[in-house]
Amino acid sequence: MIFSGTFNNEKELEIHQHMLEVNGACSIHFTLLKGAFEHFFIEVWDSNACLRAVLTYKTRLTRFIITPDARTTTNYCKYGVLPSGEWCIKVIKPQVVDGGYEFSVTFDEELCSDDDSVYINPMKQDFAAVHQSECRWYKGDLHLHSKHSDGRVTQEEQIFEANRQEMDYIAPTEHSALTTKYPLCWQLVLPATEMTWDNHGHYNIWGVREFIDYASCIDGAANKNDALNRLFSYCHERGYVVSINHPFPYGWKLLHNFDLANISCIEVINAPHQLNREVDNEKALRFWDFLWQHGICLMAVGGSDSHKKEYFLHYSLGLPTTQVYCDGLSVNNVLGALKSGHTFIHAFDEAEICFHRIGNVKSLVLPGSYFKGTFVMQARCLHPVDWELIQNGNVVYRTHSATFYCEPTVAAGDYVRLQARKDNEVIVLVNPVHAIEIQPKHCFFQDVLAEFQKVDHPVFQPLQKNIAIK
């Protein structure tokens, strides 16, 4: 059975609906036949109004199966009884896409039964289950792609590299689709997606417990920004963590507008492994400081955005990593650490930090925490780097060393943060310690971006050694 449609290029948002009669089927097979390799997708609803699949056209894999059995149901799909009756298939176009689409649906074809691998559904795991019990820093990568969207590596290759780097957690963030099938591994697997409706803004969403119904956000929306606000509000209400990814890609126009009160994080270091840089991470850092100076306290995260072997033919997962401080490693604790900013980012060098109260090394002052007064800030890398202490957006201290020690003072309304550079590129970034009463601030992205663009006039400043703290 073939389903097809042609898009109206005069419309930015479109939903095409097709009906499918299911009668006693043991398996339903979907094959993407024609359609642009672009960000648009298919929702499959069964006759009980249950969302059974969200499939993206931005994928290297084109065959999907729904069965009653978890072993034979493919990724992006929900296994379970296939109720008879009328199923609904929605093709959702969230941007202008040339041409149209074509896909086939068949029933009860032969199933692959020779795969003995053990898989998990990251969304169905116990979010409170503790995978490692220590209270410490845990290392992982928050932004990964595989062949299940537009990457060129397998999930097994992701796991192999995560094992090699002794990572504690990973987050498969395929484009707009949610991973329902991931090989069992010793890492904690965060349920996540990179919500990607076009190339005017991408957003990671971590901690997702169920398929996201994009059609309900788009249907009846006045425009794309209205739909995005619906989506981010939906995520915020459910406790998901939303991040603005790679905010300043070269050649992109940032056209989305949404309430920043529903956003928790911003990806300030993205894909530093790329030789031909696609993202202006320095501008992202300046924008992040601008947000903090205006009381919009988003927490910084990093992500390799790894798609393939591109870093000297080495798979670039872990460039950078984001370390999270948790009292036991669980999904809930990682999500809490991301929201609270108990995180730091590093790439190309090993790094450690220890912030604590004066005279008590066991009384930690975690990044992202509210603290008023003087505390000890210690850090180290394997090799000498250029450390920079930043207070309220201004560099107040620089030094070149493998280790860093300072005793900054935080007054009411202040924030201080630490970063390190190598060859003038930030390779270590720690979230601020602050004395700011953080409250969700209702303001819109385009308004804030316009104000930032008015004042952002970067001038290269050569490194000055050992500037005294002001």
C-alpha cells in the first residue's frame, strides 16, 4: 500500500493525514520511498489514539516495523498489541520542503529473528534507579547522532567509543525522533532528542518519557514561533530539560522566537573537533555572559554533535564532554545537575575542578550554586593552559599554568566563573558560582538577541599574564 503527497511551498507548516485499516495484523512495516533528506516526519497513531511511532525523513535508515514484541519492533516505534481498526498516519512538515513524499505500508512480512542483542528503551527505564552510587563528577556526551538520523556511525560504535573514554553516560539525540531501542551498555543512557524543525535553531531535550506529539503543537498554531512556544511549554511542564544548541552556526539565520522561561541550558561549546568550524563558539560564550548579566541564567553545557569519524579519522564523540556532579548516577540526578548548572565542560585535555569553602575542602561550592562570600577555586589540566577568571562578564585574572588557584569573592548580584584556553580556544568551561536569586524570566529570544547584537563588537585581546584580581 503506497501513501504519497505533495507539499505546498507557500505554507511553512503543514500536516497531511492518511488513514490505514488494520485488521488482525501481527506486524506493520513502513518504508520511506521518496522524500527530501530533510527535517520533516511521520507520526503513526493506532486505532486507540496511541502514538506508536515518530519517524524522521532525516535518516540513513528507511525501514521501520511495529509488532507486539520489543525484540522485533524497530527504533522510533512502540511495541505492543496492534489493535484492529482505523490507524492514522500524519505527515508533518515544519518548514518549506520541496516536492513531496512517498512511503509504503505492508503487513506481516518476514521478521529478522537472528539478532540476539539485548536492547533497552531509554524512555522506559527507572529514572530514579542508581547506576553508580558514588557522590562525584560523572563524564558524558550530551549530543550524539548515529545512522538512525543523519550520522554515519552505528549505536555500537557510539558505545565502543564511550567505553574507550570511560564515559559514565551518553545521550543519543537523533533529529526530532526519540530512541526507543538502544543496545544494553554499562553507561547510563539519557532519553533525548534534538528537536529539529529546520535550520533556524536546534534544541536538545533530555529526560523525555514519551513520544512528543509535534502535530498537536503545530495544528492550529498561528505560526512556527507559536508552535515552538507550545512545544517548549509542554516540555517544561513535564520536567524535561531543554537546551539551545550551537546558537551561532556560520551561515544560519536564527529566526525562531520563544519564551526563554521554558529553557534551562545553552550549548556554548559545540563540535570543537571540526577543522572547518561550523559554529562560532566564542560568540556563544559572549552571548551566554550577556544573558547572565541580564538575569537570564541559563546553564552552560557542551556537546560533540558527533556524526562520523572526522577528527583525524577518529570518532569525535567526547569532544567535548560535560561533567555533571551527582550524588549517585541516575537519570533524575543528571537532569537535576543540568538544570542546576552543577556541570563543567572540557575538550582536548583532561580537567578537574574543586571549589570549596575556605578552610574546609569537603564543603564543596558547586558550579551553578548560590553562594555569597569568599571561596576557594581550584582546577588543573594535564598540560599548561591559559586560565581566565571571569566576574560579571569581565576577565579579572589570567594565568598560564597546568594548575589554578584563586579565592574569589561573590557579592550580592555577582557571578564568577572559570575557563581555560589553549591556542586561544576555550577548552575548559565551568558554570558560574553566583549570588543571584534565579527565577524563570519571561522574555523572548529575538528581543534578547537583538539587544545582544547591538553591543557585541568583539575585539581580539592578546593574553595578559597574571592580571591582579580587581
